[in-house]
Amino acid sequence: MGQARLKWGQVEKYFKNLGYEIHADGGDKIIVAPKDGKPRSRQSVRIGHTSTKNAGTEILKCYESRFRHAFGVDPKDIHRSK
């Protein structure tokens, strides 16, 4: 049995609690890492509008991989946070 899919509401809450910025661009959402003092070091991930319609919308698996590569955040970490 596989891991449960992430929902947009979980992802949004997790990243906001860690100080990430979330911007809207059309229907898409852009998650931007917090500033760390270094110029041009802020990673970002754009999530398409089909995965961010409302808090209960499941995000696509490809975005879980992008979180891991851009921010070093494993989907299991997001599932564990409440």
C-alpha cells in the first residue's frame, strides 16, 4: 500500500509555518523559500492550477519530487505535520 497523496491545504499550511512565501500567478501558486541572506539563493516551485483549486485538491506526484529537489522537503515530513 502506498503513501497517501498530499492535499494542497496540507502543503500550503506546512510551507507557511516554515516561513515560505506563497504567491498567486494566474491560477498557479508559486512557493518561494525564505531569505537566507545570500543573493539569488531563493529556490521556488510553481504548482499548476489543477493542483491548487481548493484545500482538498490532491497535488500531482511530480510536485512532491520538486519539493524534494528545490527545498529538501520530503512528502513524509508534510504528512507528519499537523
